[in-house]
Amino acid sequence: MYNVGDNVVYPMHGAGVIEAIEEREVLGEKQKYYIMALPIGDMKVMIPMNAVEEIGLRQVIDDEGVKRVFHILRGEKSAMSTNWNRRYRANMEKIKSGDIFSVAEVVRNLTIRDNEKGLSTGERKMLDTARQILISELVIAQDATEEEINNMIDEIFEE
């Protein structure tokens, strides 16, 4: 159970703040929803409270988690399939998992691949999505701006 003001992560959408808990009627059925504001993209989403487990809603990482994310980003590229389709599916599974450390791996691996060989349009879009998800959580976890986090990530890959 989350409360108004809690910082949470919605897999595939990123991190945000629960602004309200409201009862709404959708398709003739009354349900309670978390109203979540996503600062990046200035979006609001309604999350049915009875589907939180299934969706994978979770707390934003703490300082130790932030250190681990940056450690992963500075790490070596992990083995990826040379087959574009397999690589794409494997990376999409990591992003969908909602696990920030898996998302950080995708950002690292695709950024390194982009610097070495370039990316296809599909993988470029995937990198942008993964990076947005990563940045949204780090912005809240670090109490920083989107620009500050973007610059920190850019600096890692310029090293």
C-alpha cells in the first residue's frame, strides 16, 4: 500500500509521485486508483490499486541503489546476441521487468554499441526509452534535475 506523496516506479513509464488516491467508475465498475504524476513527459497515470503487484509498481531506489546504477553504467558491456531480433527481445524483457539495474544494463550496452557500430532505428528508440526510464528514477532518487542526470550519464560514456 502506497500513500499520497510516495515516490514510486511504474515499469515502462518511469518514476513519479502518487498525487492522489481516488475512487473512479470505469466500465461500470468502481475501483480505487493511485493517481501518479510522471515529471518527465508531464504525464498522469491511473493505476488500479488491486493491480499494483501485477503491474510491478515499486519504491524508488535509495542511495545504495543509485551507487549500484552508476557502477553498472561504468561497467563493461555484457555479452549480447549478434542477432538483432534476439538482442532486441532480450533488452525489451529487461526494460519491461521494471528492474532499474536491468534498465541500466540496457542503457550501458546499447550506448557502447552505438559508439562502436551505431544502432538501428528500433534499437535507437529502445535506448531512448530505457534512458528516459533510468533518468526519471535517478532524478527523484538524487533530487536532481533531468539535465543534471543526463549530463552525469553522458560524462560516464565520454570517459
